[in-house]
Amino acid sequence: MRFVFEKIRILVLVLLVCVCTVPALAQGCAMCNANARSTPKEGQQALNRAVLVLLIPPVGFMLVGVGLAFRYGKKRDREQD
């Protein structure tokens, strides 16, 4: 029974986060959007690639941080037993 409540709690949390991020989708800069659309197809592809390249370091740091946190938590739990 506790497992079901845990799953429901996680689902509600995920839905809440999704609902809270919807307004952020409308914050695209109109001038930036118009500028990017006016570039040739190759330029648009380069912009998309640049965004992905700039996204890799923060995601990598977050993954390392979360991995270290879980590792520390498991180590701490083993020491308490």
C-alpha cells in the first residue's frame, strides 16, 4: 500500500512540475525568433547545434552531482546498518 502512495506522490510531483513550466514556453524572444527564421537553412541548423552543444556541460554537471549524491547516500546508509 505504501508503494502505491509513493508512486502517486511522484506522479503528482511530475505533473505539477510540467504544469509550472508551461508559461516558460511563451517567453521566446520575438526578435530572436524572427532573426533565426530569416537565416538560411544551414544557419538554422548551426543555431540548433549550438544550443545542444551549450546544453551538454550543465546537464553533465547535474548528472555527476546527482550520481555523487546517490553514491554518498548509499554509503551513508550502509554505515548506519
